[in-house]
Amino acid sequence: MNQASSSFYPIGAFCTAALLMIFLLLGASCGRDSDPTGQDDSGDIMGRAPEELPALVRNPPLFVDYDRNVYIPGMEDLVRTLDVAFVYNRDSVQVRYRYATDNPSWYHQYLVHENGEWVRYGSGGSGPDRHGLYEDRISMMLDDGSVDGFAEIGGFVTMHPGMRTLTSAIPADRVREHHHLGEQLGRSDVRKFIRESREGDPGDDPGDDHWAGTRDPDELDRLRDEGVFLDVWQWRAHRSNPLGYADNGYVLDYRHSSEGRGMFTDNVDDQGHPRYMFDPETVGRRALRKDRLVAREYGQDDPYFIHEGNATPFDTEYDWQDGDAIPHRFLRQPDGSRGALKAAGAWRDGRWEVAVSRTLEAPNPRDSKAIEEGGVYHAAFAVHADGSGARWHYASVPYSVGFGVEADIEAVYVDGPLGSADVRWHEIPVFYPGQVDLSWLLSPEHPGHQFVQDGSMHMLEIHHIELLSRFIVRQELELLGEDPAAFGIDPELSY
């Protein structure tokens, strides 16, 4: 039986020691943006569900503490399913996704006119955005064997204490003062990185300052030249899909964008006004309306996004009304490796149907992986849904992907256009990954730390994903100093 299409039955001999690896899951952390109208005023509900659920959420969360970057979904929302298929021909490769959701979002961050000012709505902060103004996304991390541990533990090789949106997030001023992240990269947060980019071992630093030990720039350049990074393909329902693209990036010392011009940029000037408004001659209006956005009234064929083809410079003299809304992100034609991923996605019949395509040849070997006939690669997937950003996503364990060879997921070859192939779909469980990080996995606090250290345990030997997800929640509650039993989770969970 192909493991990728099964329900996580063991691929090898089942053993008690293997089950100690229950926490080895894919983790990923994507962008976090502040929202002056959103989550910041909700600190008084910590430890209990919000009185009013976020717009796209149907079940109350288990635990909320926005002050500590905490939003744990309810037990019925811990595990979902992503369907995945690969197809290729002699020139190109395509990954297809199907993701069922009754509450899709192709909206993403809007500037709303209120009392003479333009206020941004749409949060990438803790948990789902309260208004639902945050896009759905489907992502894939891809490796060719160059990153230590990815084939066994997936995206957890990128998760470390101090990353943004974790309870342990490093303050922005410390990051700005850092010689590499702040002074050279101009960053104010810690994002995903692989341990090859840092000095020492992530389990050795008792002060959890592994994030700060970045290698010399010449050494980082050498790693890129050797292909020691993770390739990241990210389909965005708002910021890339309308123009027919997915976003291309990579993880080494930080989560970087690939070379070239990106397909979106901020649509706000130094005075806090939009740079562009809708062209009334093209769109029939200068702005959308906030109440219609919140009510989900703009469809996929409506101009819910602003781009080079429907925009005109913002008119400061126009009589703007409260509730007028203009997209905060301005879409544009990408180029270079950043624009190498073509995509088509639509929500229909209760699910997203998405296809992301690229040449087999790497558009830039320093930020993308080449794919070859006869090659086996490893991929891990993530879904952002319900108006959520940052680490509040659903993530998978790693899978092997074979091109003309046996693997967990076997790409289908077609002698013609990629769209003509009859693909083999694989049901991939995706689940809330909590705050488990690589340092914890390598520490004696984790009973399976020796398997992480020697790389002897593969994630596909783990099953019972529903129970597994409860261990993840238990670990986060204990991290927060909470009693899991008070939330209906047995502190003595075992197989």
C-alpha cells in the first residue's frame, strides 16, 4: 500500500521506541503583521474562547492568550485533509492541490477610511483574523537531500525558539541590533532557518540564543552555491493567484524570497494614504466597501484586488467616505526566479482546486531545486485557512516524491501538456503543529530525542494522527504552564 494514500499505517516494524517520536511533525512559520483594529484589543480573553468568534471560524478555540501569541484551535479543528498530486513531462513539473473548506478567503488586508484616516484591516497575528480579511494559502517545502533531518522530521528543522509568533519570540529591538539579521538584512524578527546556517547545535544553548549564531556571509553564500537550503513554493489566494502565479522562496538563514521582483508590494505611502485606488473608468468605482468585504460579498470574478491593470494614482482630493476600502497589497507582474511558479486556483464546489507549475530545471540554482527524472525528493505541505497567518496553519509530515521511481508520492509522467494527465491523488493529513521546535526535540525533555539526533526515525512510521495532534496541544499547554487535564486532555496520553 502506498503510504501517502493510506491512513498512516506503519511502513516498517511497529515499535514502542518509534512512538516516542510523536512530536516530530512539520512546523512552519509564515508572516506576521500587526493589526491596529484586530487582535491587539483582545488580551482580556486569555485562557478562554473569544465571546465573538473570528469571522471564518466555526468552532470555539481551546485556549487563547493573545499576549503570549497563543491561539489553540478546538479539538474538532486540529486535523484536516489536503489532497496532493504531482505530474511532469520532459520539461516541467506541476503539483496539484484540493482543499475542502466552506469558508474560503481570497481577501487580504485592506486600508479602510475611518474618521479621516486610512486604517489597515487584516491581521497575520495570533490565530484567525477577526474580520476574515486574510488570504488562504497552500505551501510546499521541497528538499533534494541537502538539508540535514528534513527527510525524517520535515519542517521542524526550521523551527527554533525565538521565532516570531512563538511565545518565546525575540523582541524586535534585539533583532534590529543583530549584526546579520538586523544590520545586514534589515529585519526586525526571527523567521524560519535551518541549523546549517548557525554555529553550534540548537540543543546546546541553554539561553535559547541559537538564532543569533549566524554563520559568516561567505559561508552562507557557499551553502547556497552547494544547494543547502529548502525550496518553498507558496500559493497565495490574494497576493499571487489573481495574476496566475505562486510565490517562490527558500529557507537558509532566514525565510527569503527568491531572486527577482515579487508579485505584490505595499499600497501605502509615507502619509498613510493608499498609493493607488481603483480606476473608476476600468472598475466603475474608486474603492470597495468594508461592510461588503466583511460580509464576503465580493466574488472571485469581482475586483477584490488591485493591480497594474485596474489602478490609478490615489486622489487625495476626493470626498472619501467612512467604510471605503482599498487593498493594502498592490499586485504587479513578477520576474526572475521569484516569478518562476505559474499557478491557477479557484474555489468551486466547496473546495480549492490549485495547480502550481515550474520548469524541471531550477530557475536559479541558488534559490530553487532542480528536479530530474529518476530523482527522489522530500516534500512537506502546509495550509493556511480560516483567515489565519503566521504559524496558525495546518502542516503535514514529510513525504518522499519520486519521478519515475518508487516513493510515497509518485509523480505521473505525461507525454504532452501537464493539464492532460490523469493524476493519482494522495490524501495528506494536515494538522495544527503547536509550538514544538527543534531545540526541544533534541533535548532530554523529549523522550525520543536520540532518534532526532541520529536521524534513525522516519515520520511515515507515525500513525494515529488524531491522537498525535493531542500530544501537540498537550505540549503547548504545558509550555504555557497550564494543566492539560483542565482542557480534557489526559496528561498520561500513550499508545
